Amino acid sequence: MRRQMMIRGWVALAAVVAAVATGTGATGAYGDAPDRPRVSADQGVELPDGSGALSAPGQAFGDAVPGLASSGTEFAPPAPPALPARADVDAPAPLAASAPDTPPSGSATRPAHGPQSQQAPSASQAQAPLQPAPGEVEFPPSWPLPGVGFGAPAQANVFRGKAFDTCRTPSIGVLRDWSASDYRGVGVYFGGRGRACPDQPHLTREWLGEADSLGWSVLPIYVGSQSPCVGAANKQHVRISGDPGKQGAEEGADAVARAAALGMGKGSALYLDMEAYDHRKAACAATTLAFVRAWNRTVTDSGYLPGFYSSASSGITHLESERRAGTTDLPVAVWFARWQEKADLWGEPVLAQDAWAPDGRVHQYTGNVQETHGGSTLTIDRNLVSAPVARIG
């Protein structure tokens, strides 16, 4: 009996050895498995059938409101371990159309951003591009831009990268310290009766020249008269009054004169700052639009490129509806405020993907935050830019 038990044991052991040798009946280590699980958007594991492209979960957005930051989260599919993390953004499909610089030659062109001037994106173009990872100096050379829609005017000085803006222009010494950061663009409030910080001791022609020599791109911001239904309490005293067309033209001329005095040449973009307003009020929207279009015409006729800053849910939504309707004298670039965790130039839900693309968008994605670089601290708004900036000199 004992001998039979020993024989059976030896037979069982031999079967196990044979199974291992032939690869049957044994489980390989995870790294050696031929059908390794892959990553999916929702579970962290890619489906074994390999069907469909990965898609990021929906994003939560917070709109920019003066003095109030609403936070949100931008989700990204995981990156391979050996590569730096990147933000993969899914832009919404284009929606169906609904019912500040002129050329150096002096022949003013007014780009129309209506549906007639833009092509519908192809299926391959509808895929959103990769956004630069936080900390990268500028867009990588291979960063794919949407191949549809508006192309920046030939005279535009286009900047692609990260920019900050702050109420008072920093000294050139501070700007030199901030060369240690990954920002290469700076927004300056150069004019307008609605500026919160009208005193700008550092903002001079010499400052702009030195900033340019240090490699900084400048985004000029003009805070003029505000919409009659502006929400901010500190803008109520500068609302549009009287003839909006006449007032817009006068302030457009003022913006051009101030820009030229500071050494910003023709071909420079000038951004009109129109704080959040209730565009659903028809009379208010009409007055605001008349002002903006007149401002744009004057800036354009003077050889500069008109830009427009507002919150995504008010001014940008308003102008996008006008663009789809074929309205002319709209800005060359839009600067939209939507505060969230990460920048997203091409995933903005109120804009069709071909709207102001590829070089007509700035996203202000965070506001009123402190950063320190090179020993100097500033309170700033953070922006990602693919748009025209100033021409210095």
C-alpha cells in the first residue's frame, strides 16, 4: 500500500512537471500574458475586444465671475508610464449654424466669422488635439492645430503658449524674474475708462521694448465702456450710454492711439474687455453688439486687429451666435474666461470647433491665484493662448 501511494505521488508530480513544460494548466506572470488588459476611460482597463477609441469622461466647468472662482475638473486618459502626462481633451462636435489690425498696406480687411467663411470639419479634424502639459514652456512643434475655420490675418503676430495677466503691469525686474517660469506671454491693461487699475507706472514704450527683447509676447487689453446689463458692481458707472455705435468708434480710436503711443505697431491685436452681461436681454444685447462692432471697425480700419474678452457664458456665447448668423465686424480673436483646473482651447462647449480656429483663441482658465518665480510673487490670471498678440516697435 505504501509503495502504491509513493508511485501515485511520483505520477502526480510528473504530470505537474509536464504541464509546466508544455505551458498548459499553468498561469503565466502578468507581464508575460499575451492578452494583457489595456486601459479604458471609465474603469482604468481597456476593453479586451479593442472596440472603439477611448473617450474622456465629461468635464465640469466653472465660469469666470469677478471675485469668484468656480473650480472644475478636466479628466484625461492615463498616459504611458514612460511618457510625460498630457491632457487629452474631447472637443464637442460643431453645432449647426443658427437662424485689435489691418494689413500694413492700409487696405482694411474685416474678417467675417460667419458660416459662409468657414468650412465644416472633416471626421479626422473633429478629433481634439493634445493640449500642452502643465509646465511646458510652449506648445510642442508637433502640436496639431485644427485644420478648419479661420486663419489669422497675414499680418498677425501669433503666439502659442502660456500667458498671465495681472491688474498692474509688473516692473521689468519682476518680468525678468518671471523668465524662470513657463509663461512667455503677459497681458497688460493699456487703456479704457473701465480699468480697475488705471494707474500703470511701469507700462511705457521702454517697458514694452525691453519685454520684447526678453522674449515676452504682450496681449494688450482695453477695458472700455461696459454692457448696459453688466453684472459686476464695480462696472456699473462705466456702462454704455447714448449712441453705442458712436461711443464704440470713439473708444476704438482711443485704443488705437494709446497702443501706437506705447510702440505697438499696426498688425497688433487689441483685446476689448467686456465683463459678464446678460446677453439674453434683447435690447441690452443689441446695444452691446453695436458698440463692439463699431469698436472693431475702427480698430480694423486703423490697421490693428480687434480681439474680444468676456466670460464664456455671456459675451462669448453672444458673439458665437452672431458668428453663426453671419454677422460681420466681429473680432479676429476671442479670449474666453471659464475657470477650471486645466486649460482647454478647443473643448469650449459654447464654441463650435471651427470657430476662431486655429489661431484666434485665448482661454483664461484660472484667476486670482498667486505664483512666485525668481523670487517675485504676483497675483495673476492664467491663460493658454493660440492667438495674435502685439507687434512691438
